[in-house]
Amino acid sequence: MNKTRTETDSLGAMEVPAEALYGAQTARAIDNFPISGICLPRPMLRALGLIKKHAAASNCALGVIERDVAEAIQNAAAEVVRGDLDSEFPVDIFQTGSGTSSNMNANEVIAYRATQTRAGTAEEERIHPNDHVNIGQSSNDVFPSAIHIACAEQLHKTLFPALNTLHASLLAKQEEYNNIIKIGRTHLQDATPVSVGQVFSGYARQVELAITRLEHAATGLQELPLGGTAVGTGLNTHPHFASRTIEAIAAETGLPFAEAANHFEAQSSKDAVVNLSAALKNSSTALFKIANDIRFLASGPRCGIGELILPAVQPGSSIMPGKINPVMAESLMQVCAQVQGNDTTVSICGLSGNFELNVMMPVMAYNTLQSIELLSNGVRAFSEKCLDGLEADKERCAHLLEQSLALVTALVPEIGYDHAGNLAKEAHQTGATLRELALRDGVDATTLDRLLDPAHMLAPGEQDGK
């Protein structure tokens, strides 16, 4: 039989695995929520550890707890921050909506570990999860603060670097392909010419704007609810506790966290997280468009569009030898689809700010952090394994451009819309070229050379030499 020890909480005794660092409340949560097997992600555990570490330091400086108790808590919390104790956090994300089970999981683990490492501690002097580790705090201000810290750190550590790399790669492709002209397409039909570089400049701008929108959304995470305790009033906390603790967290993370301007807003709603999730969804929309365009432009290689050539990163078929599929684009598109769904979940969670507290925070945290992680990894892989090795097929671009009837648009100022339309229709039916038909109808060769030159169709006024 597995050995256990008896721990107690306000509901009574609970058997806990003998070697576990957690206590009775965590054991109850394990028993109550055998839902998914999905636990809080590492960034949330790090954030909880940061809060407990600096809360102990603040409470010591403010004379709330003794120095040796505070130091033991700080040392144990530092282990949580580093990830040394991740196996001690088994509580499912589908738990109490305030995250109380996870907050108490952290309190119990840190208290037990601090007691273990505190020299000469008698049983009656055990460090207490509520009276020491959680002093001046509530799950209702700790857990939403942890969400903000975790999301902000992951944005700056992983997603922003990945998107900046992608943006730089797209700008490089814009420069590389600037002199390659292809047919444009609208409604999936031939349109007037563009350069491949111009197309990639559009992609680069999409990513640039996605970064800007995410940066703006990230500013909403800077306000931390810490200090509001149960309902935002700050009951049972020192008036200087929050400001001291948040200042220390900001110093360690290098991010400009500050105390919430209004604790009632900060705890009763999670609008900042909903806004961030929406920005992540918007970014995924842009990324899907980019990946999907590249996928189609590389279709073929002989019977599709074929204007782009994908790097061969793996065989594309178990039955068709030599086939190369747009696997990196497909991977990123699936990531984007997941982020879209995650945002729906986060939005529904955001609706559940009932009176003084939002009560769907754990799953909100999980989905938002998953979106950040998936986008970071997906964008990085797409940049490295697709975009960096992508090539433009200059001959294919020229061939398709030559075949297009959309060049007739350039003749409109010379011969009129209706006449140009009739020429395009006749060219399509007979196989004659636009040039042949226009010459027959009296347009001189010099004018045609100027009007039908694709290079002169890429910007306003170029056909007129302006």
C-alpha cells in the first residue's frame, strides 16, 4: 500500500501521500476535480511562486511575519519559480473558478517545503499555508495577478521575438522579390500585375500591425489586482503590502507591473485578458491568411499556380513518391484555428464576472497561455522551415503573367472600358493576343509597348511616365 499521512483543513482530516508537499486542500481538489488531467501551465506556477516569494518579503519588511519565516517561504517559493516542484501541482484546470484550489496548492507546497528547510522547527511551529504564506492575500487577487504576470512574461519572452523574426524574414523576402512581377488575383481570378515583393510587403505589414495590437493589449496586463484580497476592499492586508510586492515583482521580471487603479474592476472582470485573447485571435487571422496564400501560390509544382517553390522539409505522401506538401503552412494554419477556438472560450469566461469576482479564471488562463505558446512555436517553425527557404519561380511568374487577359485594364484610358472588355472577350475566345487585337483596332505599337509593359502597372502614374 502507498504510505500516507494525515493532514487537516477546515473540513477535517484528509489522507495525503506521505512524500507529497501539498496538504489537505490540494488532496480534496484532486479528489473533486478528476476532469481532464490538464494542470496549470508552467508560466502560471512561476507567477504564483513570484507572488508568494515577494509577498513574504513585503510582509517581513512590514512586520507582519518573522524574518526566519519569511526567508524560509522565499526560498521555497524560489523553488516553485524555478520549476523544481512542478510535480507537486496536480490540480486540474477545471476546478473552482477563482483558482482557489491552485492558490492553496501553492500555499501548502510552499509552507510544507519552507517548514522542511527551516532549521530547528518544532511541529507546533510549522509554517502555515494561510497564516504565513497567504497572509495579506486572497485567491481572488492572487490568481488573476498570476494570470497577468504569466501572460505578460510569455508575450515578451516567446511571442514577440517569434513575430519580430517573422517580420524581418518577410521584409527580406520583399526586398529579394521586388523585381519579380506576377499576376495579381482578386476573387481568385486574374487581376492586374503586382510584384512578388509588393505581395510580401503586405504580409510584412500585417505582422507589424499584429505586433502593435498585441503590444497595446499587453499594457492592460500591467495592472495587478494584488492587494484587493477577497472583494477588492483590501481587507486583512497591510496598506503598503501590494505596492511593495508588485514593485519587487516588476524588478525581477523586468516588466512595468503596477497596482490596479481600481481593485473592484480588476477582480470582478478580466477584460484585459479578454482583450489580449482578441488580439491573439486577430494575429492568428493575419497569420492564417499569410500561410494560406503561400500554400496556394506554391501549389503544383506543374499543375497548380507554382509561383513560389517550397523548401522540401519532408516527403509529402505515403503513396506518391516525390510529392512535397505545404506542411509548415498547414501546421501554422491549424495553430491559428486552435487560437480562434481558444478566444471563444476566453470570451465566454470573461462573461462570468459575477458581482465582485470572475469565476472562470483557470480555464481562461490555460487557453490564453496556450494561444501564446502555440503561436510562438508555430510562427518560429514557419519562419525557419518554410519562409527562410522559400523561392520565387521567376519564369513561372512571367509565363502566367503573359497568359493573363487582365492586362487589358491598362488599355482602358486609351480605348475605353467597353472596347477593352470586348478585346478581352475576343482574345479569350479566339486565342489571339491583346496586342494583336489592339494593333488591328488602330492602337500604335509604341503606345502598346508602354501600356502593356507590366513593370509600368505597379504604381499610380507609371504608365504616363509620372
